[in-house]
Amino acid sequence: MAEASVTLGGKASSLSSSAVCAVATALSQVRIDSTALDRLSSSNSSKKATTATTTSSSSNCSITVPDFLTLEESRAFLLVLLNSLIISNASSRIPLVLAETLNSNPSTFRFDDADLVTEDELTCSTLLGISAILDHHSAALSAFADVAAAFSCEALKADVAAFNLMDSGDGHNSKEEVGVAADVRVLLNGSKSVGKEKVRSVARVPKVHGSVREHAKAVHSRMRVELNSGVKSAIGSEEAVCTVLLPLAAALRELGECSLARVKSNLEGIGGDDLKLGVGEIFGKECPVGDGLSSGFNKAVNLFLGKEYGKFAHEVFVLSGLVWKVVAWEVVAAVAVLEAAELNEVIKGAKENGENLKVEENSKAEKKKKKVVLGKGTSSILALFKERLQSRGKLALGTWVADFLSFLDLAKPEFNEFLLKVKDVVESNESRRLPKIPKGTRDFAKEQMTIRKKAFSIIEEVFERHGATALDTPVFELRETLMGKYGEDSKLIYDLADQGGELLSLRYDLTVPFARFVAMNGLTSFKRYQIAKVYRRDNPSKGRYREFYQCDFDIAGTPPEKMGPDFEVVRILTELLDELNIGEYEIKLNHRKLLDGMMQICGVPPEKFRTICSSIDKLDKQSFQQIKKEMVEEKGLTAETADRIETFVKEKGSPLALLSKFIQEGSDFSKHEGASEALKELEILFIALEKSKRIDKVVFDLSLARGLDYYTGVIFEAVFKGGTQVGSIAAGGRYDNLIGMFGSKTVPAVGVSLGIERVFAIMEQQQKDQNQLARPTKTEVLVSVLGNDLTLAAELAGELWDAGVKAEFLVHKRRTKHFEYAKESRIPWMVLVYEQEVKEEGVVQLKDLEANIDIKTPRTGFVEELRKRLYP
């Protein structure tokens, strides 16, 4: 079999962390590509062999290998330096000597007499070499730790609810945590060994292991760049490399401590005194303790703060080795728990034969032991372990543990093969292919649907209270209907593939389809509401989805009273938020004509009004300095103009007080025709809101800009002020020209849209905070037939349904099953039906679960009796 090699200097070759590890552990030779060799060996041009075989005694270069490096780290350091010299086209023999040295595999390194390698290059090569090993090790450790945790779940009979994490697409769950949970679920698929034990170190697995994955990937991304940019280019980036290593070190320490907690729990759970004592004694002598993990991490942190980056990376490498040992012990201890029956039998047999606690295959033990049903993944991996250990024949217990730990050594080629098999197990397991939903979408379980139905009912009641009628429109529209209505947000519209020659897009909101409907049907007045889903190709985050409901209320038509519809939609918004009982909120309000006047007063060119408004609209998320940079550098505004805008957008406060300030004679707004008109309209609106006792909910805010192009008058936005950070929860405004854009006559309109998904998030959080549990069904009665007679259940439940009673039925012999179901579903009443009792005595038993009262009643009159008690 040909020896593996790592090629450097080729046209398409690049150095990876796994290649560095392979050379560092002497599993691969170094090969310099012939084209690079031609450039490097001018003093020895005839030597084009790709692998040198001479020893380091022939070398001419002065390279000092740091004395704190291990042999593995030293080889990694030399390989990175070699690669860098090749990338930089070094014209000396140093690269050739380094290749010869690495391939001769000496146990120590010594070089003399050359001056072409600087101290900075040596320091940087040290850091990058160790970091490359850490990159490779942390990726392998991440996968191995998931396997160990899966075995511990079964050994500890742990509750595995923590692994039910799903990617909801809304940014609430870490992608890496979801990935860890999914992989552990795959390994445990079909397991009968997990249970209901609450184990904190198990519940923390997704977060702890997810953190290691996240930071290992950050290190990997950094190393892909640094390893192939050359050390000279990398000089100066040492701090950037160490900045990704530091959080990895913290994550590794946490992983080690969490794994160690499971090791100790596993050791306590080993059955059989001899086995427990034997494994425990070896553990006490050989396994790192928590203090070692903490002191190792603290030492690394101090070196980082002292900017001794090479030593810092070395200490992180040492820490990763300690964590690896702990995780390996977790596997050993968990397997000892799961295989205790077999191990104890062979230990017993060894004692009887006078042997030294031998562990070997024992067919009698196999027959006697109670069958442990492991997951599909863990059982496959356990078979790999047993195959390896049993190939060694009889082993003393101490040797069995040592051999097990030896197998779990990353430096061994067979362990890398094992990890590949683990990867195959995870990826080939059919449960891995469980369906999932797209990013930015959600499924809603029964408890969530209860909250949503309640909210929709309140919203519809408020809308109908104000005389609106319901409307529904297609979920997709012609693309031309939607384009040109949303300004810069038009890029978020979902376009559909060509369908029969029509260019279609999913609706972005409900306002444009409403305007299209009014124009298409020639309506001149229409008050409508619509509750439906809309779609935006946005980046999902907490409270931001790609598919979500909007609840819209719009009034189209010229009103007899100026600002009447504007007042009504703001009033409706306050009613909605009050009756949904979400807590404190405020409605920020402004006027589009006031914004345009502000732009003109500040000197913004008319063609940039809308794009500058889009920037101002981000002020609730970014500082003005960030917005100013965008306006000046990206949108071409002068710094002076941006500074003038700042003086206006800072204005925010009580509507009537601020209005009074703006309408004073001599103010900038009073001199501007459009702004003056806007202030008069706002005065009417604010007074109406004051008389309606709603002005206290409104804040006059000149920074509110609403980025949509179609707004022409009043604009407003509701913001939740409670603990749940969800941003804007509702918005709206006047759009007098939108309907006319569809080629019909102009019909003025104003509307409000409630961001119901964010409201749901608030309501769900409130329920969690108050320990409330939404009742998922409206079932009033459970007909419980204790036996097998479905026909009896059908007869009794049918009578209840015919009488309009909300009922369910359950047929089961075990009484506890009926009570468990009723309790879980929070059903207030039960009809307990004992088959013999009904036949012989003609009675059934009614049970009020809340009051714990039992009532026997004749079978013939049980419906009437129940109705009396349900609807007194």
C-alpha cells in the first residue's frame, strides 16, 4: 500500500488542517510539486525527486523550534513554515531541508546557519501550525462528543426531551444546537433505554456541544484563509487567529466539565461491586479532573492577555487533549453501564477460575443478561467497539479499559476510520431524513393554535365593531401588480417560476391586493378587513419570518369629514392592542408631507427623498452615526445635509406639545407649504384622539419614516414596550394614490396592518412567564368505557353530540389511561362506564374532575344530568 502524501506548491494544491494533522502525526509524507521544486532548487537543479530522504544533519538553515512544543506541534509548525516559504518562492534550500526533515521523521529537530527566516515568520508558523491541529481535533471531538452523550443518555436512562429542538426558521434556535440535537436523535432512534430521569448534564448537551461546533467552524474558516496566504501575509493576523481560538477554548472547557459530570453519573450507575470498583479505581488514577480543565483554561487566558500567542495556542491544544480524555472516559463508563450484565458474568467466571478479572466473550453471559435495546445508531457503534475489543481475546479489566481508551485516540489511524463509520451511521440512518420546514416558517401546535384562534376572534370582533366586511384575495398576484409599490423592499418579493406565460409573485402585503381589488371593481368607497398570510424573502430572525399573517383594516373613499378615517384606524389600533392585553405599547406617528418638507428644508435633492427616508426608517435599530455614514457614503448626501436632518429626527414627544412648537410663527415648518398643510391635518387628528381618550397612547416622532413608497399622509407604527423584544407590532398610514396606480380614478385610502406573529410571540411569552397552559380543546366530557365495547362508546358519545355537548370517547381496560388522558386534555367531566354496571344496574358514573365529585345516574338520563351541570 502506497504511503499517503501531502503535496505542496502545486498549481491547484492548498494546505488544509487535516493535511497538517496527517503530517504532524507522521501518517503522511511531504511532497513538493515538481514545478515548485524547479523554482526552489537552483543550487541543486538536478534534484527533482518529490520526496527527500536525507536527514537534518545536512541542513544549512537557522530555525529554532520552540521548546514548549510537543513533537506533533513541532511537525505542524515546520510544515506550515515550509508551505509559506514555497508560497513566497523562497530561493534557498530551506524548503528542501524542511521537507527532508519531516519525511525522515526524527524525534528532535536542529537547524543551523541561515538567515532567510525571520523571527516573526517562526512565531506565526508556530501559531498557525498548532491552530491547524486544533481545527482538525475540535471537529473530530465535536462528533465524538455527540456519540459519548448519546451513550450516556441510555446509560443514565435520561429524559431526552432536550433533543427535540427543531429549526423553526425564525432565528430562535441556534443552528448548531439544532444540528447537535438532530444527530443525537439519530443515534438514539428506536432506543428503549432512554427514560425520564432529569439529568442536567444531558439537558445541556445541545447548548454545550452546539457552542463547540460553532466555534470549531469559526476556527476552520479562519484556518482555510491563513494556511494558504503565506506566513508573511499572515504576520499581523495572529490576534485575529487567537480571537477565534479563545471562545473555542471556553467552549472546550465547558464541554469537558459537562462530559465529566456524565462520567461520574455513569460510574455511579455501573452494576456490580467488582466492576464498579475496578473501573472507578482506574478512572480516579487516569481521568483529568475539573480543576485541571479550569486551570488549563485560565493559563491559556493569561497567555492570551499577555499576547504570548504561540504559548496560548499550545495551552489550548493541551486543554483539548484533556477534554478528549474526559469524553473518551464518558464512552468507557457508559459502555460499562450498558454492558454491566455481561461484564459482571465474565468477571464472576474469572473469579471462580482463579483468574484476574478477565473480560472475554461469554455465550452464557449473553444468554443470561437482560436485553438492552439501544438506539439504531448507538447499537451500531457499540458493535464496532466490541468487535475491536474482542479481537484482542482475554483481557484483564485494567487492560480492557486501557485498550478501550487507546482505541479512542485521535492520533491512531483506526480511530479516524471509526469516525468515518460514525458519520456513515448518522447520515445513513433513515430518521436523519425527517422532513423539516423551510427557514422563516413555523408549525403551530395545539397550544399555539388555541392562542391564535383566541387572538383572531378578538381582532375580527374589533374590525366588525367598526362596520368592516371581510375580503379574501389570491395568495399570488401578477408581478406587475406588486412591482414599484414597495421602494427598496421590492427585492424581498418572492417571484414564482413561469406558469403558463404569466409572471407571478407571492403577495408581499394585503394593502396592494386590496387596492387592486378596489380599482378592478370600480369601487369608490369600501371598508374592509382581511386576515391572511403574506410572504417576504427576508433573513429570518427572532420575530421576523418569511411567511406570516397580517391583519389589515382599510377604509377607501373620500370622507365627508377631513381626517375621520385616519382617526378611526388609529383608534382601532389602540382597541386591538388593548383587548389583546399584551401590555405596554406606544404608537409612533408622523406625516409623509412633513417628512418631505423636512427633506426640502435640509437640502435633500427631490430624487433622493424616498431613499433617504428608507435610511431614516432604520433609526430604531441603528445609531444616527451609522445612518449618517450610509446617507453620505452610499447615497451621496453631504455631511452638512445629514447633520441638519439629525436636528429634525431627534424631535419626539407629546403630540399636542410638539405640534404647538412646530406651528409657531417663524418655525421652519410654518414657512413650508406642504409641511404647514400636514401640521393642520395632524392638529385635527390629535384633538380627535384626545377627545376619544386615546392621545396618551400616541407619540409624535419625526424619525418615523415608513419605507413604503405608496404612503402620502399620516403614517404610524406601534411598538411593544414590554420585556419581549419583537420590534414593531403594527403599522399603517394614508395612501391616496395607490389605487389610482392601477389605471382607474384616484380613490384615497387609509389603513392599518397588525403584525400578528409578533403579537403571538408576546402572548406566548406571557403564558410561559405566568405558568399558564392554554387548553388545546373545548371538550367538556370524556366518555370513558372501561372495557372493549366500542359500540357502547359510540352510543353514549352519539347521544351527547346530538345534544350539542362537546365530547370525546376512549375505550380502554385500564382506568389510569382514562384519567391520564382527561388530565392531559384538561377535560372537566368524565362519564365512567363499567360494562357490567351498565348491563346489570343500568347506571353510569359522572365525575367532576375539578371538584373530585362522583355522581351515579341512570343510563337513560345521563345526558340531561350532564347538561344541567354543564349549563346551569
